[in-house]
Amino acid sequence: MSEYRNLQTVPLAQAAAEPGPTIIRPVATAAEIRAAWQQLQELKQQLLTPDDYQAIQDRQYIKKSGWRKIAAAFGLSLELLTEHRHELDGGGWVWQATVRAIAPNGRHSDGLGSCHSAERRFAHAHHDTRATAYTRAANRAISDLVGGGEVSAEEAEMLPAELPAPTRPATRASSPPPKLTAEQIATLAANAHEHLNITPDQLTRILRQQPGEPFDDCVRRYCSQQRCDHRELYRRLKRLIEDGEQLPGLDQEP
């Protein structure tokens, strides 16, 4: 046993503190990582439906429903870490939330989301801003953990208001949105009534009709202010109803 005479006992804490390799290496081979990425793309193609996407500025973004499907497929769990409401000096508020997505192997990713009370006209401002902040944080945590890193629809829908306006010569005015035709408004009214059970009278209350304003003018005014067409307005109504939002005017008789 002479070969063991010069051995020394190293305390566990000291051994754990000794530096490891200085180079960060991939946890799998390139082929394995490529296969995992391909699996994610195939999963999105086969699991998600058109209702899980929202078209914004000519791009398709995954909505809350799609990210929850992906979380379920990967066995992820969500944990709300923090949430806080910040009151603003000029009026209004901002809800901010941090959500953690946790994989079965213990790996996790934290997502941060926020929502300003002036982003849009909320049906239930105090609840909706808080819920939107949570949704954005959860979507981001899921996306980062599975390696997608994508911006969700709930974040992308606010991009035009958050990005600085492009610099243009003073002599050039921005082009106004195209004016809706009577046929387009009729199509919107028919689809809203048939598929969303929203009558034209209820729709005017949702859009906050001005006194004496005809239905067609009400829709045109709203779409002009929001810079959207009749198809985008229908998609917004459909998404809010699918998310369980209580729209103003729906609780009143037609």
C-alpha cells in the first residue's frame, strides 16, 4: 500500500470550487442538435392550426394558444415569479410580470412581460393589462426555453406603437389607410353575426359609436384610427372572444 502514502484528502467544498473546463461546449453533437431543431419545426407544423397564428405586418406570429400547446408538448410547467403594477405620473399604469418556464429535466427560462394601460382600448383595463403582461412573459419564457426565441403575437401586435416613427421629409405626409367599401363592411357584419354571434348594433357599441353616427361610418372611423381593414378587425374580435374577454355591448340586448 506504499503507493497510497502520499495521497491527501481534499475537502468536498474545495473540490467543488476548483475551476472546470474553460471552454463552453455543446451538450450534444451537431447532428443531434439539428435533429432536435427539426423536431421543433415539425411539431409546430403538425400541432398548430391557423387559429394559433395571427398575421401582423405581413408576418405570422404564434398566439397564446399556440405557445400553450408547445409547452404541453414539451412537458413544461409555468411559475409566476413576480408581478407589479407601476403607477405613472401622467396617469395610467404599467403591469410587469416575470414568468418561469420549467422543463422536466429542471432547466428553466425566465420571461419578462409588461402591458401599458394606454396600449389600446381595454374592455376591463385593470384585469386585461395584468393578464396581457402575464401572457407576454409566459410566451417569451416558453419560446426561449424550447430554443425558438420568437416574438409572440401578443408582443408583436404592439410593435407599431413601441417603435419610433420613421424619419420622413416634412413635405411628405403618411398615406391614409384605404377607405372601406360598403361591401367590405357588409362582409364584416355578416361574418361577425354568423361566426361570433355579434350583431351590428352590438358591434357599434363595442366600437363606441358616437352620437348619431351610422353603422358604416362607425366602422370606417374605427378602422381609420386603428389603421386596419375589415379582415383585421374581425380577427381582433375573434381573438378577444377566444381569450375569454368580455367585450362592451355584448351583455346588452340587440
